[in-house]
Amino acid sequence: MHKEKSNRIIVLSLSILTAVGLMLVFSPHLLACPNCSEAYAPGSKEAAIGEQYNYSIFFFFGVFTTVLGGGIAFISWKMRQAMRARASKLGIANQ
């Protein structure tokens, strides 16, 4: 049981590191539409519109990932609860 739990932690850690790494690598490609991001000179007053739109895109991706991850974690937690309840009902000891 302990080795299985440590393997899960390692897999989860590697998955999170991979996701963060991919986000860092591809972040320049996740900018707003070309018109918004290139229409204004960097640093000008009008450039704030494109920059804010870029931030809204990143915020959307963050919220989407958080909600999806929370849903997956909740379903996983409920499935483990159900498996433990079934195992205790059948008299199978947790190892």
C-alpha cells in the first residue's frame, strides 16, 4: 500500500511538472488574437487593451484548468471512497 501511494505521488508530481513546463514553453503562442496583440505599439496607452485581453485569455485557461482538475480530483476521491466502502463491506482488509 505504501509503495503504491508513493508511486501515485511521483506520477502526480511528474504530471504537474510536465503541465507547468508545457505552459512555460508554449506561453508565447497563447497570446490574444493577432490584431489585439500586434495592433498597438508596445508600451503605448492603446497597448493596454491588447495586454489586458492577453491576461484575460491566461485567466480563462487558469480557471478552466482549476475547475477541470477539481472535478477530476472530486470524482477520484468519491471512487476511492466507494471502493473502500465496498472492500469493508466484503471484509477485505486494506493492505
